[in-house]
Amino acid sequence: MDEIRIQSSCARSFSACQLLAATGFASLRGGTAAGDHSVIFAGPHERITLSHHAEDRVLFAHGALKAALWAHGKKPGFYSMADVLGLADI
């Protein structure tokens, strides 16, 4: 489980800087799950959870291959997954 906890000082104003400053991380593995990922935005009285459940690790291999093919021949620099997925211009 990937976890982001918003402390009371950050809960009043939900800006990106405060979110990054309040980021925590926890990892939980078990069973036959290939990849269960959740991001939790937790305030003092509520939580918002976004989850992704992968049933086969081949999904991650396909993504890694797609990123490698995209990066081949690119000039050195800073790129994001938005660039790899063609979302940078949106």
C-alpha cells in the first residue's frame, strides 16, 4: 500500500507543495497478487483511496518495453511518464 497522509496543517489547503511535503510511504506484499497499489489521501475525518489491481506481471513488462522503445534515440534529459504515454501535450 502506497500511503499519503495529509496532516491537519495540510488538510486546510490541499496544494501540490503541501501534498509532497506530507508524503509518506508504506509497502505491503502478500498472497498471489501481482500488483495491488493504492494511494490514500487521508484527512482528519475522511479518506480518498485510488487503487489499481494487476493480475499478471506481464502488464509491467509490456510497460517497461514500451518506455524503452520510446526512449531509444532520445537526447539525454528529464522525461516523465506523460511523455512516454503521449500525454505531455494535453
